[in-house]
Amino acid sequence: MSLLKGARITWLGHATVLVQTAKGTNLLIDPFIAGNPKYPKSFVLPEKIDYVLLTHGHGDHISDAVPVATKHGSTVVAIYELSAYIGGKGVKSTTGMNLGGTVQLNDVAVTMVDAKHSAAAQDEKGTHYVGVATGFVLSIADGPVLYHAGDTCVFGDMKLIAQLYHPEIAMLPIGGFYTMGPKEAALAVELLQPKIVLPIHFGTFPPLTGTPKELASLIGPGIQVLTPAPGESIS
């Protein structure tokens, strides 16, 4: 796929996505592995995971952040409060940022953008405030601009994301119930105007009934909806 210009995107089920740049930077977004029924059990993560990006504090997005970061020597990047929470769990390297901010991660400029969703973390000590839900725009040097929406409903300011960052590939939740479904995601596509959509956060659990086929039937021509199997790379 010429749009990727040497980058590689691997959907690993639910909202977990591995992004690998042509220059060798590996970023893992929302690692949900051990408890993820859609995670491809034969898939082996690269030995080097430079950065783990977390969109919010729910268990199906952060449950494997600590073991991955510990094993692979990763820096965890998240909203300030969530990064502090993860640091308190033993992760040695964290970067806490906030909405509207951009951090340079090797050859990727990562911008934290808005999302509309709840965001608390839960552990054996109870429920914890860990900031608000976010999305990420990844601007790869000499490569494409990616947008991972995290968990969200559709919201009008997605148009601002389009105007500011012009994402070419949008990773959008479509399952419904906990996030937007295909009908709402189709409007998100209209607002964002990407060239390619990678549906995420669907089919993992029974309530998440939205499908890529349903989304594809609701959007106009010229925008490709990808349907990779978990573990299959787009390159």
C-alpha cells in the first residue's frame, strides 16, 4: 500500500494496534493481550517496543501496558494522570502529556486529541481517576498521518482534527454499546475525510455488534474500509 511509505500497521484485536515506521520505530497502542479473546495467540511482538501509547484507563486498553513496557523496555505515553498511575505500577519510563500537546517520539510526532468516553482505572484498591479519554494523531516523518480515536462517540470537533492534522488513515471504533457504532462512525468518516479506515473495537465481546461491512455500506465512494484479520499487517 503506497500510502504507508514503508510503515506497517498491525491490528491485534479490539483497540490494540502495532505501528512500525520505515525508520524502525515501534509503537504499540492500547495493549490488551492476555485477556483479549481476539488477540492472535501465535503473534509475537517485536523484541523492541519503543513506546506504548494509552488512550485511556479502562482495563481493555491498559491491562498489558505494565508487562509489555517492562519486558520490552518501552516508554509509556499517556495523559498526565494515567502516566503517573502506570509509573506507580513499576514502569520506569513514562511521558505524561495532555490534550492538544505534541511529543516527538523518534520519527513520529504524536499529538494527543480529544475523545468522548469515561476513563477511570480499576485495580485491587478500587477505582482511580486517571485523566480523561483521548485519541492520538501520529504524524510519521516521510510517511502517513494516522489517527487512533481510542474509545469515543462521534463528536463535531473531529472536523478540527481533520483541519489541523489531515489524517490519511483513521482507526475508528465501530462496535457500538460502549463506543460509536457504524452509523456514528460513518459520520466520523465524513468529518475526518481519511483515505482509509481501519475499524477497531468490534466483535470482541457480545455487545460489540457493529461490523466493517455495515460501516462500508454507509460511507461514500473513495474511502477504503480495511478488514484485516487480527495479526495481519497492512504494509
